[in-house]
Amino acid sequence: MTIFAIDDTDKAPFAGILPAAPKPFVLGNGEGEKSLVFDQLFTILLSADETEDQFGAFTMQGNRGDRIPAHTHLKTHEIFYVVDGEITVWMDDTADYHSKTTLTTGDFAYVPAGTVHAFQIHNSSKVFGCGTAGFERFFHAMGQKSDLTEPAGIYVPDFEVMRAAGEKYATVFQPDFQFRD
Ligand SMILES: O=C(Oc1cc(O)cc(O)c1C(=O)O)c1ccc(O)c(O)c1
């Protein structure tokens, strides 16, 4: 279980958007805790606070862009489900599995903790993600709070902010990793 302080700076600015307790709720299209990270708009739909530290859920919307560099989540299992669009996902478990797959609408990828991965958006895309509880606010840690409904503009976090977010959320960036594909 991941325990963060109650005044966690990654969630405090979003207080009141989600119930922060395991109660039923609904969100309309575009609602949730929203952050711009680089040119991608993340919307947190569900966090560890609503699921008793079991899982979190979010969407990522983005337009064609550069590859998000290789990185590994040491403790987080995550998924990519393409709601709309086209992305390529690279995965390498540094043992017997490696792949480079282009996912289009309806396709799915599972990235277990410890798997080196990267992805690139080809067309305007919306991706649904779900992961180990707590990880969802990694995107708030790196990004800037937003009221956008579609991705627009760019927010580039300072390297030190990215490094600190990586440390807090057990994520290692490996920009020099060579995928086998
Ligand atoms: O976009 C996703 O993840 C990331 C985006 C970034 O700009 C930097 C990152 O380090 C990541 C990351 O995965 O760590 C993303 C999108 C959709 C989805 O289902 C995911 O599981 C991750």
C-alpha cells in the first residue's frame, strides 16, 4: 500500500472533484482531475482514495507527437486501452518478451510493473488507463492543473520536477534504452 500525506501537493489542488471516499459517483464526459503534461491532457477519473488503495483510472488525450521516452514503473501495473485513435507501444521485460505494437481503437496493452515501455501517439487519440492505486497522481506531479476539454498547448515540467515525480512514484526514466524492435 502506498501512503502519501493528507496534504499531498499532488492532490490538494484537486480537492472536491472526486469524493475521496469509496462512494458511488458518476462523471460527465470531460469531468475529473485534469492536468496537462507536455502536450497530453490527463483526466483522473478514480484514485486510490475512492478504491481503498486498490486501483486508479484515468484517460489521456493527445495529438500526434514525439515518442514518450522509455521508462519503467517499478511498482505499478498499467494498461493502455485505445478508446479512439492510434498509438504505438514498445515493451521490453529485459528477458524473453519484447514488442512494438500499433494499437488502434479498441486495442489493449498490459504493461506489468518492471517492464520498460514507451509510446507514441500517431493520430489524435484518447486512451483509457488503469493502474495500481496511487500512480494516477504521477501525472499531476509532473503536469499543470488544467480546465481544458481537449489537449491544447504544451507544459514542459522542469527536469527536477520530473526526477522528483519519478522518485515519488517509483518510475525510472531510461531515455537511452534501446528497444529490440
Ligand atoms: O501517457 C501515459 O503515460 C505517460 C505520459 C507521459 O507524458 C510521461 C510518462 O512517464 C507516462 C507514463 O506512462 O509514465 C499513459 C497514457 C495512457 C495510459 O493508459 C497509460 O497507462 C499511460
